[in-house]
Amino acid sequence: AAQTLGELRTAVEQFGGCSLKAGVKNNVVCDGAFHAEVMIVGEAPGGEEDAQGLPFVGRAGKLLEKMVATIGLSRAENVYITNLIYWRPPGNRDPSPVEMQTCAPFLARQIELKAPKLLLTAGKFATQAMLGTEDGIMRLRGRKLRFTQEGLPAPIPCIPMLHPAYLLRRPEDKAKAWDDLRTIAALCDELNVPRGAGL
């Protein structure tokens, strides 16, 4: 029922229906420019995110910021960032299907309220959950796909990208990520999504 992103954040903070919440320091709902036309959806908060109450602020988050900065995107100006779930799973384990289902209505409402022109899914979990597919991230990365959801007036263009945490483990795949960023930049221009000059 939230009518604004601020109301939605409050609703998540007051929500008591997810057992993960008992073991965390902070709710990690969203960050970035609320008016942004690009929305990035990740998987779940890690330790640094839980400590600060913001998504993508640890090592992977810093790499994500550097990656999108190369094509003129930043959370300060033109990117909005959220996750599938808003509380850190113990030991940074993968979120369970039940946890993702519990949080799904909040994410759906965020997307309705944001109405982004472009969705970017970071990593396998976010991509599979958002697009309803079992295909692996290597097959889907960099492809121009479409996200559909009941209540949206039209499908939203969506590009899956390699998760920055994966790239920290496998830096040899950074060339693939750069190819995907160029695809994202070209689609931003096609959709008239404002971006800076890049690096």
C-alpha cells in the first residue's frame, strides 16, 4: 500500500515476517538517486552493508561503483540500488526461496513506484529471481531481456550483469563485464536515460 519509496522503506523496517531480521544490525532497503531511471537489483546485504544499512558498500559495492562510473552512472546522480532481500543471511549464505518470496512483494512495489526505464540484475540469484529463469548468469549476462510484472504498464528492459563479488574472485572475467557495460551504455542512450561522460 506504500505510495512513496519513503513509505515503502518504513514498511520494510516495520515488517516482522522474516526470521533473518532477528540476527541483523540494520535493515538494508535501498540507496542512490530516488529519481534515477536505472535500477540495480542485487542479491542480499553482506557484513559491511548490514553495518552501514546501505546496499553495495563493501568491496563488491566499491567495484560496482567503479564499473558503472566507466559509463557515466553513479548512485549519487542516476542509479537506484536495492536487493532481493533486505537483511543479511547468516554467514553470507545464499538467500532461501522462502526468504526471497517473503521479500518479493516489497521489491515488486519498489519497481512499481520507481518505474525505471532500465533494470540491471547483479549476479545469478537476482537475475534468476527477477526473470523467472533457471539459465546461468554466463548465458544471460549482457543480453537485452525484458522484465514483466503485473501492474506495470509495459515490460522494462533488463540487462543481467556479473556480480562484482564474482569479479573480485575471478578478475580474469572483467573483460566480459566491460563488454556488458558497453551494452548497458548503448541501451541507456537508446532509451534516452541520462548518463555522464564516463571514465
